[in-house]
Amino acid sequence: MQFLTPDMIGRIASALGLDRNNTQTAIGAAIPGLLAGLSGVAAQPGGGQRLVDAVRQQTGALGSFANMIGASGQSTLIEKGSQILSSLLGSRDQTALAGAVSKYAGLGQSASGSLLGMLAPIVMGTIGQQQGARSLDAGGIASLLSSQKDNIAAALPSGFAKLLGGSGLLDSLGGAARTATAAAGQTARATTSAARAIGDTGQRAAAASLNWLYWLIPLLAILAVLIYLFAKPTEQVVQPGVPTIPSLTVGGLDIGKEVTDSITNLRTTLAGITDAASAQAALPKLWEVTTQIDKVDGLVGQLSPEQRKVLAGLVNSLMPSLDKVLAIPGVTELLKPTIDALRAKLTVLTA
């Protein structure tokens, strides 16, 4: 993801005729999805050598990628990338991955397939960089992907992991992937159980229609408890001592709330980064914050002077946290491009 900077993602979106935010969401899911699938390939007999052959075909891919986006070679790039994925994953898993990306990011199936074809050379080129020419062998690639399975699972967005749950693409990640998929379905199962409980209570109330008041009171009590329980997790948590920007709705979007939420999420994400592994896992969250900021940066000019003053205070209080994270050993190489882009966007918000 060091290679896929916000600028590069914007260029990819433009070349494919896609919305930038949807493309960023799709890439955040597709990259760990691809790596999960390749981990499964590496675990198969002869799979490591097939990966070595595919990586060698993409020697220099990262260097030439930028020049091929939007140019005459773009269709060839996508076609070759799709052929690589088909040969490694098989058409069934390739289609399943494209379908999951399509549903998760709101893209068409064809657009998701083209995006995966474009991302395949990047993934292969990066694996080649990590291994180096001298250690590019079947055992080395299998070892690399096996050692990173927890990080790959952590980078999978929960909703996306659920979409891939029955495909087999996550099998190589073991328990980490099952945990991500289970967490993704927890809210849905709880909501279904709540609906069932309300429905069952309603049926019993209808059966005893002559004693409707007897049933109405406990039914209302159950509804009140359920509303409290299931609405509570979605409430905005305000950190003590952290100011919030007063509400200002423009075009149906509450700018104050969006900016406050973005900064709060960024603060929480930065606090969770303690080493290279947690930095890698935090990348999707940092991209999500970048997307949130992109939604409002053109509307911030409509904030009042008082609101902008609060915003400036929030942003300025974050800057030391950005520097602190980059000072952690092993983190600079992973996060500097993303954090530099975030810093630039935050500075624009207070300009």
C-alpha cells in the first residue's frame, strides 16, 4: 500500500471511470483479499513455484505501472493481470473475489474484475520486492505469505470478510479469518434475533387479543429495551476533553459531525499503532479517514469562524500524534506516504 498512494488511487479511479471513494474502498478490500487467495495458492503442492513464475513475469511492473494507467497499454495491463489471477486462483475463486469486491464497494462486476486485473501486477511486484531476486524461490514466497497471515486477516474489512466467508479464499488464514468473519456477522445475527423476539411477542399478543392490555405493556417494555441495546453501539462516543464542532448541515450533510467523527476516528487509530504489525493493520482505517475528509473538504469553507476555530484546535492537537507514530521503529516505511497525505488534507481543512 506504500505504492498505492491517494494520488495513485485517484489516477486508477479516473482511468477506470469510477468514483474515487468507491475505488479506495474497493482497493482496501481487494488487496488483503488477493493476498489471502495467494496464501492459499502457496500452501498447495507446486503452488509456491507457480507464484514464483508469476512474480518473475512482473519484474519491473511497479516501475512501469504509472505510465500505463490511462494510456494505450492499460487494456494489456488489465488483461495480463486477469490472466495471472485466473491461472493462480482459478476462474471460480477469481469470480468470487470480484463479486465480493463489487458488493462491498458498490462497483459493477466488470469494474471490479478490471480493478483486480490492474492490482495483480502491483501485488506480484511488491512480493518480488519483498523477497528480492536472490531469495525468489517457492519456499521463500510460501514462508513470506504464511508469516503474514495474521496481518492479512487483520487488514480484511469485516463486511468484506463475511462476503468471502463461503468461497474458500480465506481458508489459508485459519482462525484469524474465521474470527473476522464471525465478528462481521455478529451485528446481523443480533438484529435478526431482535426482530424474531419482537415478532414472537407480537404473535402471542395477537393470540390473546381479548387481553390486549396485558400483552401490550410487556411488548412495549421489550421494544424499549431492544431499541436501547441496539441503538447504543452506534452512538457517537465523545472523548472527555475533546471538543466537537457544532452542527452545520449543507446539502443534507452535517459537516460538523463528519469532521468531528473523522478526527475522532483518526485519533483512535493513531493511538492503536505501536509497531509495524499494528501499523499495517491500521492502513485501511487511515484510508477510511482520508475518504471521510475528502467528502467534506470542499464544504468546510461554509463553517462559521467559531466552528473553524474549533476545527483548527482539533487538527493542531493531532499533528504531534502523526509525528509520534512515524517515530516508531519500522512504521515510517509503512505509513509515511499515507500520513503525509493525511497531514496535507488536515492542513487544508484549517487553511
